[in-house]
Amino acid sequence: MFNQLCRALGIEHRLTKRRAPQTNGMVERFNGRISDILKTHHFQSGEDLRATLHRYAALYNHQLPQAAPGGKTPLQAMKAWFKSNPELRRPYDRLGWDR
């Protein structure tokens, strides 16, 4: 289902080598932070869990600068990349993300 959605949105889905987290360090760190949230919080319901994860993803993408993209948030880094590559589609236009 995920691959079908990627194709429908014109997104190239690439995989990294298994058991090589150094090739995908930011994702591994993000997953570790999610794991910490799951270990340290008691959720009242599935909806509570879903809302917490959505809030954290929004915080991470919009508010927390990361070292790898030059101290920018992930969304700022993505916008800068698309600005320097205007010939490429801008998926956030389709998803309703603010600029």
C-alpha cells in the first residue's frame, strides 16, 4: 500500500541496506525518540497514542532544528532543497503544507 501511494504521488521510494543504521541515521534517531515516548508515557487509548505521535511528528518536522541539514528543521531543509531544484515537483503543495 505504501509503495502504491508513493507511485501515485510520483515519489521514488528507496531502501537502505539492512542492519546499517549509519546509512539512515536521522530516521534511526527519530525512531529511537519515538521508542522513548512509547516507553515513558501511559496512553489512555489508541486515539491518545495517535494524537501524541502526530504532535511529536509535527514538533519534530516544524520546530526541532537538526544538525544534518545545517541547523534547519526538516521542513525548512525540504523547502530549501525544492527552492534550489525548482524543476522538481513540490509534494507539499499537494499535501496542503504551509510555506
